[in-house]
Amino acid sequence: MPVTTDIAASYRRPGAVVQGQLARGASEPRALAILMGACLVLFIAQWPGLARQAHLQQADLQALMMGSLFAIVLLLPLLLYGLAALTQAFARLARRPVTGYGARFALFWALLAASPLFLLIGLIEGFVGPGPGLSVVEFLALTIFAWFWISGLRAARIDRDAR
């Protein structure tokens, strides 16, 4: 199934999409590809806001974009791997264990599935700028990301009876 179809399906039943992906078997290359795809979309989403910032502050757009590239494409994946490990540890303490792969995949998929909203945020930042509209869309994106992530973690939960 194409990734775009799965992203659209995530807005209806995010847990079922993650469960279907996990049923295909653990594949670190696939999880990494999803993470890097999400990071690439997040980087692209920054472009309109960076262009606006460069124009208004008479700053160098290339320098702003290189900083964004470094932060989003190089540092963010490392931070997300750490966050997934903390999530797995917290789930184990809460007696709702998930595998390491399940915790990583749920987080990475939530980021990719919510990426269209991050693109919308970038457009609003670039064309409208800061304001209540941007705040509402940012809150909505964060809420949907959290919904996707929690639903994915529930789908990735290790069933105690199956062990």
C-alpha cells in the first residue's frame, strides 16, 4: 500500500494503520526511511517561514536553511531515537510493554502521518506570519501528532497472553 494512502488512513484509524505496518514484520530500514522521510518533509515545511524571516530581517536565507537542515535532518533523528527509547522504558514501567521497534515505529509513523499539518504550519508562517491562526493550527497539529503516537503505541503493545 502506498505511504500516502496509509497517511490518509491514519486520520481515520491510526492504530489500525500502525498495526498493519507492524504485521509486515520488523524492518529497521523501513522505520529509518519513514523517519528520514518525515524529517525531509519537516525541513521543506520550514522553507516559507525561513524565507519570510530572511526577507523581514535582511538575513541570509542560505544560512538559515543550512541551520534548519542541520537541526531537522541530522539532530532530530537522534533525539527521536532517544525519545523512543524513553517511551519504551516508560511503557515497561507502566506495565504496558512495547518492543523497541514498536516504540520507534509508532513515533516515526506519527511524525510522518502528521507531516501534512506541518506543511500547513509552514505555509501559514510564510504567508501570514505569527498570530492566532498559526497558534490554532500548531495546537491542532500537536494534538493530532499525540493522537497518532498514542494510538500507535497502543497498537504496538505486547499482549501478555501472547508471550
